[in-house]
Amino acid sequence: MSQSPSIVIIGTGFSGLGMGIKLKEAGYDDFVILEQSDDVGGTWHENHYPGCACDVQSALYSFSFEQNPNWSRMFAQQHEIKAYLKHCAEKYGLTQHIRLNTHVAGARYNEKANSWTVETCDAPALWNYMQTKGVKPGDTLNRKDKDLPAFATLKAQIVVSGMGGLSTAAYPDIKGIETFTGKSFHSQDWDHQYDLKGKRVAVIGTGASAIQFVPEVAKDAAQLDLYQRTPPWIMPKPDREISALEKAMFRRVPATLNALRNAIYWGLEARVLGFVLNPRVLKIGELQAQRHIRSQIKDPILRKKVTPDFHFGCKRVLISNNYYPALDQSHVDVLTNGIREVRGNVIVDSNGVEREVDCIIYGTGFKAQDPIPHGMIFGRGGKDLLDAWKEGAEAYKGTTIAGYPNFFMLMGPNTGLGHSSMVYMIESQVQYVLDAIKQMKQEGWDSVEVKPDVQSRYNASLQAKLGDSVWQTGCKSWYVNENGRNTTLWPGFTWQFRQQTRHFDAAQYSCSPEHAAVGEAQPATA
């Protein structure tokens, strides 16, 4: 292994930038960060719909080593978070390592060389090609097509995926939807050039994004039809502006900002008691959410429509102060009969009722169960990662996968949270990966690969803990796959995950050359 290992990082969100910053701090300079968009920020660059904001307090939704005393609100909006990430990239010298507009078409492990071959191409050119040819994301490209943009390859010993679990937009499977004659777009691809004023707008979906943009759409639309399959539990949002005096205090006495961050952290950690240890505790939250509905909606019929019939916490609990008032307006209809088909500019519900619309906005979220697209990551024997995940995505400590040496995932399987900041989890994983890279250098290992039995025991233990959680109480959510397996959430306190990832446990891995391995493998549990 060279003095400065060759590393490819995919993505410039919190994960990719956090990994790059810590690599530079540790003295590693031979790495590149690939980003398919035209700017850094990850999901906070891609998602820019009206009302887009974080649902975790700003003081905690930031790097611990780069706390921001200048947040304007308790819950930061998209433009501020993106600006913060851009600031981090520039301050820590990452811009020279970042290649924008670079689409990663795939990565394949070379067993003889113990290295990865990463294939890339110009992202804007590929996007234009796909639009011209009518190719959809996920479709297999015809490599013999002379109009296809040229692909380039680069070699790397280590690949770190910072793509995130909520990065691939999900669309509903509705008969005739492709024949819709009006305007349509997903919340992730918001068309700000399209004027919604005076338009008849249909919003499909009531997930976290829709909760934020529906009130903004309702301000302009002449008619808003909200197609709701399952209503979410929504709590009041304790948001407010941060005063100039508070910001001045945070700048002059950084310990005060750190104290606020710690107070928020431990307050959020307490929620685990209800989510995992004793779901009956969540009845208190359910009563508060019901009171929120009664206080904001006058119409008893509408109240009934937006009141969930599943356990509080089984699906993602959302926060908003303006969603319910937006629904309780004369030009907004909440429709719960489902959609049978689309014909021209008409949406037909399951009862045959037809409604004309000018625009459809998809608030249908992301493919959380497929965090990495099919045909992108190939490990030992050329095996596609999605083929290895037959029962659903899984990894060891959400970071490494048997059969995929020198491949690390940030925000991988079962690292998601229903109660706190993902940035905390990302920093924990970054430390784990960084320690792995340091040990590879120190011990002279060309590759590290988690042992299959270690990964299996870890995930068996993890799933056992999830079995008693509120997320397994029967509702259908993106947390759980079609096999009933929760592949997304971490079943415990975040500090427990940090303890697990504080050091790279080489004894749980096959390290090459084998003579350099240390210790004996111990039972692995979550």
C-alpha cells in the first residue's frame, strides 16, 4: 500500500465532505470526490422545493467540529444548509479534490489487483442523452450507441460511498401516468420556471417533502387536489428565529452553542425509550398530535381524513405548523379514494370520479430500500450488490459488506434514525472508515473484507432488537421492505453506535496479506 492511499469518494453531501475533511486532517491527500451535480451539497443541493427545510434543529444538524453560530432559525432552511456545506468544502480545502458534473456509472472490484475500477462520464451530457433517447433512470444503457457520451475509468484501492439512502426518487405506478398531457415533476426536481398561480394542481403523496411544499403550493394554486394514501402523524414544529443577540453570544462564547447542541442531543435521545424500548410511552406523543389536529382544523370530516390509524412512530413522525391550516381551505381537497388511472389531463379515482388538472407534483419520496442502483457496484466474482441483498440491504455496522473488499458505505443499511441527527451517525462512520484506512497503511494490508459470518451474526442481533420496536407494529412504511425486514433504522441510542464505530475492529475482517491480520474474530452483535 502506498504512503497515501488512492481513495474515491462518491457524493458531496455531509457524508462525502465529512470523509474528505477527516482524510485531509489525517494527512491523506490522494483522494477524489465525485459529484454528479454542478455544485456540492448532496440532498441539500438536489432538493430545493418551496418550503424545504431540515426537521432536526440546526445546532445539531451540523458537523461537531464546524459548528455554525450564524443559523437564522432553530430549524435551518435548505439554502442555509447548502451554504454551510459549501463553506465546509472551501474552508477545509476540498475544492481541489472535487470533480463536479461527474456521473459514476459503476464500480467493479479487481480481485487480482485488490483494487476498484470506477467508471465515470460527463453527467450533463448523459442527462441530455437520456432525455433525447427517452431513457429513464435505472434503464440499461446501450453501450454500442454512438451518441452515448464517452466513459472514462479510474483506479482506486478504496471506494467510499456517500450517496445517501434518500437519493433516488420514487414514482407511483399509475395506469396512464406517462400519457399525462399537463406539466409534471417530482419534488426533488422542482421546476421553478413553471408558474403555479391560477393552476389546478394535483399533489400525489403526503410524505416529509409534501408536508413542507403543500402549504407553499396552496398559496398560488387555484385548486389543489392532495391525493393521500396514508396520513402521517404530525407534531407542532418548535421553530423560531434565532435572535441577533443569541448569534453574537454563540460567536463570542462558543461553549454556549455547544451547550445548546448537547441539550438538543440528549433531549432527542430520550425518544429512543418509546421507539425501541417501550412503544407504549409514545401514547403521550399521539395525544399531543391529536390535539394538534383539533387545534388547526375546524372541519370534522377533514380531521378524520388526516388522523392516522396506526401506532404513533410506526411511520416517520413529521413536524409542521402550517400543513393542517393549508388543507383547511376551500380551494384544497384531500382525496383518499386512490387513483385508478390518468387520461390526458384527467385523474380518475377508484370510484370513477374525474378531476381535470394542469400540473401533477409527485411527493412520493425516495427508494430507501434500494440505496444503491442496480448495475452500479460489483464485488467478488462480478456480483452485483443488489443481487447480494436478496432479503434486503444489510451491512456490518452499516458500513462494510462481505464480498465487497475495500468498499465502505456511509449512511448504509440500518444507520437511519427516527429521532435524531444523521450527521452524528455520519461522523461516527467516518471515524470508523478513517481508522480502517490508517490500519491498512500501518499493517500493509492491500484489502479488508468483513467476514460473512460476522456480518450475519451482527444483522441477526440487530433484527432481533428491531422486532420489539414501534416500527414493527404493523404499518406499511419505507422503513420496512417487502419481506417485513427493517433495513433502514438503527435500533438504539446513537451513542451506542458511536461506541461500536470508535475503532476499526480488524479481527472481524479478512485482511490481505493474511499474515498481517491481528487477533481472533469475536462474536459480533449490534
